[in-house]
Amino acid sequence: MSSNYSPVVDDVISVIRHLGKQSAALELTKSFRGIIFKQDVSILEVSPDDATFRASNIEMCAATETEVYLHNQLFPKPVMAHLKSLNIRKGKFVLTDFAYAEMEWKKRQHERVQPKHPTYITLHWKGKALRACMENISVDGLGVLAYKLFEKGMKVHPGSNIRLDFQLSPGHKFSALRGRIIYINTIDRYSTTMGIRLFPKAKEIRILENYIAHRKQEILEELNQEYWKLSKPRGVDSLFF
């Protein structure tokens, strides 16, 4: 047994190899600018440390900014993996570094998007105020990256009710929008991510829906541009991760 043996990797590879022999498909999901894309992928080859797949939606392969997730009922949890290499012309890609996701996969109720430009919000809680960076937004939720959250007196926790001020664009401004913290994850000594449930009023819902619909179309166009950029021969031949 090699020194880099991993029970998780071995288990995942075994399941993928089994599914490949059955000519069964896996569902792959990945995020691009906040939007979750999914497609079925077929298994072409399996080795001890990685596996090669063929995509059913080649254009989606251009969304390479984060890790990907594999789903199948034989996996006890969704499997996270990283892209090792990609061939856009052949619609083939290699995944490696398999690991079970720590959190259960939950289907989003509403479309989520990442703002086009850096967007900052102000969180208000018990007389305290903190400026943070918006990571993504939906009609009923918000992802936030905060710096020195607790050091600045924001002793919040899951369940804390807060108020939010932010502006998505000149026509999309929000003041004292009600929210509730759903989770808090510590990244390092000073950085924290938070998931916030939003409680917008009817008018605020319409503003959010309009913004998200517009931003989604922009993101789809951005994905299309990335695909054509990677489709150029030089980009395909040298694209390794």
C-alpha cells in the first residue's frame, strides 16, 4: 500500500469504476458566477488517482472557476473533485482529488448570482455596523464574506436577526432589509463566510427578481465567451489545472 493511500479516494474510485462498467452516468454540478449548472457525464477511464469523463454539455466545461461535484445514489454524500485537465474540442476532462462533501447537498429554491462588480453591504446588529463583501445573492438569500467579524463587536450567531444596506446597481438599492443568519463558517483567523436568509417586502422582491434575471443573462453570455476563448486551438492544447 502506498504512503499516499486515501480510504475516501479509494472508495470513490471504486464506485466510479463500478458505474463505468455498468455504462451508468453521473450527474456533475458546478458553479459559475454563482449559478449552479448541471449535466450528465459518462465515464471513459478510471485510474488509481483520477478518472476521465465525457461531457454531455461541452459549453458548460468552460465554467472552471471552482471545484465540481459528482452525484449518484451509490455515493453516501456528494463527491467534490478538482479539474486536472480539459479538452474542449473532444468534450473530455479529467477529475482528481476526490473527497466527500462535508455538508449535505441542498437544492436551491431560487436562482443565485454573483454580482458583476465587487459589491459591499453593511450589516446592522444591536447598534453595531460592519461592512462586508457580497459573494452571491438570490431572492431569499445572500452569501457574505466578512473580515474581523467578531473582533469588531458583531457577536452574531446562526439565528441572529440583522438589517442590511446595499446597492446592486443605481436602480437596485436596499436599506434596512431584514435578514437572519443561517450559518457562519470560519475561513481563517480573520475571515468568515455567512449565509443570510432574506425577508424582502413585495417591492423588494420585484427589484431582486429583475436584477437576478438581468444578471443571469449576463453570466450566460460570460460563460459563452469563456467557451469560445477556450475553444481556440492554443487554449485547448495548453489548458491544464
